[in-house]
Amino acid sequence: MKIKLIFLVFMVLLMGCATTQTEWVVKQTSPMVGCSPENIQIQDYEFNFLQSPTWKAMCNGKLFYCVYRDNSNTYCTEALDK
């Protein structure tokens, strides 16, 4: 529970600055999709207190669905279709 609370506070602080939030999401996504941060476009970022943050990432013409879990891991899966 303590880790979830820390995570929520961290995410709320990130939401105060869109640039920082975008940079953080791109840095989390980059190693998961195999693209450098400058080649990643983030779409449909969603965060609320009831679920883990989710977003779509475009990289080299490929679409990925990503989620950040409360144990500090990001997971991305390539979409089957765009």
C-alpha cells in the first residue's frame, strides 16, 4: 500500500508539468519498444487513481500499447493492426 501511495504522489507531481510527464513516458517506453526517445510519439496518455497509467506509442511506423505498473515496470505490446 505504501508503494502505491508513493507512486500516486509521484504521478500527481508529474501531471503538474506536461513536458516532464511526456519525457518520463518516453523514457519508460524507449527500451520497451527498441526506439530512441526522439523517434517515439506518445498518444492517448491516460491516468487516474483507479488504474495504472496507459498510453499508445508510435515508433518507426509501429503502434505499441503501453502500461506502467505500480511495481515500477513498463510493459509495451505491439499492436496487431493500426
